[in-house]
Amino acid sequence: MAYFKSISDTFFATWPDSLKEKSIRHEEIALSPQDVVALGANTPEFCEQFEMFNHFDLSQDFLDEVAVGLEKFPSGAFPRLDYCSWKESCLVNSPARTLRDVEAIILQPSLRVAAALMEPAVHNAGANFYLREWIDIPRWSEFRIFMRDRKIIGISQYNTAEQFSQIQQSLDDIRTALIEFCLFFHKESHLETVIADVFLTDQNEKLQARLIELNPFLNRADPCLYSWKKSDFDGKFRFIKNERIVAAPMAS
């Protein structure tokens, strides 16, 4: 599959260093063309596409780099590609601490991963593989930020099926942290129009936002507590309170 520029421009490899520094620590490992095929071949649909019926092993060079990379993350790591991760696997719900842990995840069949590897496989090209530091992110602390034409048009709690007392109790501190991030992101983003997923963490008794990933500003992306149909982005911060959507201004 060939990616539209609006999608490929959100890939981690395209981020400026300032955004990477504001995100989760990572180790980048190159996938050779042979390793691309070895990973893709774990999914039957990939094999059918290329009429392959053999098993392919990951290269020892790649496995050695993964083992070295894991040493940098004592708390464990989360493996992913530029386009996606192995989210379908229940194994990604726990940190990968050993090479065997990583292999158990990335050797699982995955339609998303297989689709992401189609294009490099067609062109006999490599791809980017990442080990990202494992961080337990509280569900209340995840937020989605919508930026269009370099203007923040809305922020929403990410997990919209739940109501979080932490948001209500720390509303001012949360808004302050999100505003600070938006000011930074408005200046440093290499994209004019994009969706940013962030989480809040306590740094020196102050909440700070850290970037999880970027998503293309497309209608198939989850609008969270907004609506693509209504086009009701109002620049406010939306969260659930008393089982209703509250739209709070991004200032006290």
C-alpha cells in the first residue's frame, strides 16, 4: 500500500527533534528488506499477496540490535513500526523486557502490520522499527488535540467511554499543562494540520504533556468528544462530567 503524504508525514521518522524530545524515549532499529519480508510473512494475507509459502527468519543483526536496545529500557519496551504497532496482540498490554518477549509480539499475525510492510516489500526496501520505553499511562491522562491550519480547534479526553474524577479535580492544572503543550506544538510542529495524542505526567510536582503519536487529520480518525459530521470544533477542552459532555474554555 502506498501512503498518502498526509499519513506518511505523521510517521515518527519525519518528526523534528524537538517533538521527539517531547515524546517517549525510543531506540530506532533499521529493518532490512529481508527483515521486512520475514516480519510480513507471519501474516497469511501477506504471503498470499506475494505468493510466498516459505518461513523466513529475522536476521541475526536485527535481533542483536533489539537485544542491545532493550538494555536501555529496564522497565521494558513497546515495539512498533512507523505506521502502526501490534495492537491486535494481547501481549502488547505488558512491557517487553527480553528479546523473547519482543519476538512473541512481532511474530504474531497482524493485518495492520502486514499492510504497513506491503509497500517496502514491493520495492525491496527497508523500514523503521522502534523500541519505545514502556510507560504505564493512566487512562484519565490521555488527550487528543486537533490542530487545523496551525490553530488548535479542540481538545478532548481520549477515552470517551469513561468518566474520570481526576479531570474534574485537577481541571485547572490539566488545562495549564495542555495550553503549555499547545503553545509548544503550534511552534514546533512540522505539520500545519494534524491530530496529536498526548498524556500528562507529573514532573517536579507539575503536570506536563508528552507526545504519544501524531495522526492525520482525516474523518476516519476518532473525533473523541467532537463530531466530524457536525464540524463542531470550538477550540474548547471537552471531557465527561456527570455523564454529560462538558466544553470548558482553555483558560481559567
